[in-house]
Amino acid sequence: MRSDRKDDIDNYRHLTACFTCALKPKCTPDKLKRLKRWRHEGVLDKMQARLEHRPDAMLIRRQTVEHPGTLKSWMGSAHFLTKTLKNVRTEMSLHVLAYNIKRIIRIFGVGPLLEAMRA
């Protein structure tokens, strides 16, 4: 098997295996099969295996995290008003905090939120 890397894509081909393979007519009409794989595809494979092991994980995750599309629209098309990583993190944290407070008010109401803040 031979692998060539161009940017972040690995191109694989086996120069002799295809000629002796019984499945070649079903696999490819070319002389040999070429595979392209992203350099970080292993990370995606591991994540997919984890999701197959726990299919409810994404349902729980969708309920517990901020919705990026909503936050982006609040921020004005994902542009930050500050510069440097520290300041951008602070700005993003404020957006997330405001979003979560608004979400709590919508789910529980103002009364329970104020009660929880006093406790």
C-alpha cells in the first residue's frame, strides 16, 4: 500500500492487490482503487463509534448547550467587537451568560430565577 499526502488529504492505493482481488469488478472499473482520507478522519471515526455506543448522547447534548446559530445572530454575524483571545473569550462568555439567563426565564419564569439568585 502506498500513501501520498497532499495538504491534509492522504491518497491511498495498493498497486498489486486490486489485480488479484475477486471483488474488483464490483469495486471499481479503474485499474486500481484509490482512497482519499482526511488527515484527522480518525477523530471523526472515534466520535462516530462513541455515538453508536450511546445514541442518546446527542439528544442530551442538544438540550444542554447554547445554540450556536442563535448566539451568532445575537453577536451580529459572528463578528467580535474585541481583539485578543482573552477579550474575545470574555465577550463570548457574556453572550453565553445572557443567552442562558434568557433561556432560564423562558423555561422557569422570572420568579423562580430571582428566588434561585437570592439563595
